[in-house]
Amino acid sequence: MEINKLNSIQQFFSLIGCNFQCYDIGRNIRPLEKQALAEFEQTQRPCTTPFLQHTWLAILFWPVNNTGNSDSQHSPAAHFVWFIKLPLDEQARLNLAARDDFLKRLYDALNQYLLAIKNSDKSQLHTLENTMKDNPYGFQPKPEQMANFHALAHKHLRLPPSRYYDSTLTWFAGDNQFSHWEELGFQGLADLAARLDESYPQGTTESPTPLSNEQLLINALAQVPAPPFLALSHCLENHPVSAALSQAIYQRTEYELTHNTAPQSLASFCAAAIRATSQSQSDHQPARFILQILESPAGRDIEVLAAVSGRCWQSLKQYEVLMPWLEVLAKTEHGQGAFDAVLADLMFIPGMREPVLQAFRSPERSGQLSQAIGTFFSSLQQTGDHL
């Protein structure tokens, strides 16, 4: 096999005889279509969810058998994964120099792989898996992110969930009155979030017939202690959430807004609820929910404000949501530094620059917001940064 140049990630996996699935794991975890990846590699489209001016990818790959079929099912050991972060330019498109350097490194890895085949080294795929460990573009995800990636990948590949899955379902069924939540494994929560469409076959005391996992969760939300809900929110944010489940989360949050008198605890719960419903399939409720929280004491907390911009930026395209959010952000006790950092992150997301700039020009803005905006632009000029 002769090759003088590597043009894309897809070409690499084709040459080594592997199928692959790419996931964008920057702000949440979503499958990335191969066509979208190809267009991103050729700088024909920006990264839609940039984080810290990088795109963060997980690439899952596995061998194709001799018949040309995928060996993707029922064998987790046959799968390998790369975690890659690549720098972006000012328009959130792939940095060309980084792209070319990364492809060169892939080309070198390909040559090593072909040499291993020539030498009948059967561990060549395991060798490729370790390629990113010494690669400047490789990274190690946080444990929560890793758990969610495993849950989603196993679901997509029709592989079984982790050993924590069944005990997590039993706990949410209320068999132990929602006590001993400390014994829950985070991987089990991630598996539950990834499998809301599956059934809990045992039923519950109140409903002995099988329930969907989603309905099991809906039934439990009013009684679930805050700590497991906060953990679960980091899982649900990676999945579309139905209107029914969203409504259950909204109702529980309304209860907290009325009854929770601990400011930090309330803010953390509201931030978690925002994350959990960030992919809500409800048409209008997400915007009303965000406004309700912004009008509460919890809305002034930077954790809540960052959850809105970091996960629910689509809602901020609506002027009636963006303006109240900006006003609260300008008045946060964390000061101008928090305002600048959160705005810079939001405006780097494709499609968010224009709505924010239009809001900046609004005659309805307060004096305090106007001052924060002026200081924000002054700091950009001093550092030479661009929007």
C-alpha cells in the first residue's frame, strides 16, 4: 500500500480498514456526521460548539471483518477511541496549521501501522489507540465526561450498559425510598440518561406493568434528593429531553424556588435544571423557564448565568431572554471579569455574535449594563482580541 499524503481523518480509517464514529464532546456529547466532519476538516464549516477556542472530539473506531461488515456489536474490547482537541481560528473554523500538523502525525502513525502489519504484529490496533497519548492534540476527558461518552457510545453500538445500570433503575423505582443515594455509580446515571427510551421491566409498587425509563424518572423527580439530581443533570444535558420530562424538571425546580432557603444550594439546583433541560424538545417552555430563574435570587449566581450561556445559548438568540440575562450578568457580584469571560465565550459560538451585538445597541439597556459593555470593549482593545 503506497500513500504519499493524508487528506482527512476519514481517509486514514479507510486505509487501516476500520469503521469510525466521531462525537463532538466540547459542551455536550453529540454524534458528528461524517460529512459534517469532512466539511469541518476542509474549513467549509465552523465548529458549532467550540469550547475554550478548541473543538473537542472523541473518535471511536473498530475493525471491519473480512466480509466488509462492521464488528461493532457485542464486543466492547474490539473498539478503540481517540480524544482529540484542535485549535480554532477567530471564526471557530479549524486552524489550518494545526490541521496540517495533525494530519502529518496521522500519516506517521499510518506508516507505523503498515510496518506492524508487514511484521505480522497483531497488536497494531492497540498501538494506534495509544497514538494520542503522546500527541499534543490528545487529551484525557474528565471522569464524568468519560462516563457519559461510554454510555452514549454503548447505546449507539447496541452494546450492553455498565454493571451499575440495573441498580440505578432500582433506585429510581423507589424501592429503598430514595435513600442511600451515595451508593449510586455515576456510570449508572449516565447509562440511564442514554437509555430513556428503553423499559424498566420490573415495574414499580404503584405501577406493576413495565415503564419506560423516562417515565420512571418522571415519577421519581419530585422525591429525588438534590445531590443525585445534580449528578444526573450532567448526563441529561447530552441527550434530547422530551416535553414531559422537561415539565417534570421544571415543576421540581419551581418547588425548590419556593422552599429552598439556602442561596448556594438553590443556585446549584437551578443551574443543574438548566443543564438537564438544555436539549428540551418543548417549544416555548425553555425560554420561560430561564426567565423565571433569572427573576429569582438564584438568577444572580454566576453558576446559573454560565449554565444558560454555556448550554442554552439557542434560547439567548431570543431578545426577550438575552436582554434580562445581560442585565443580570452585568450586576453579578463576581464583577467585570465574570462579565467579560462569559460574554467572550458566548460570542465565540457561531451564530451568537450578531444577537449579542444587537442587544448591546439596545436603547433599553441600563446604565450599569452600558458601563459593563464599554469596559468589555476596552479590554478587547487593550489585549488585541477580536470578536
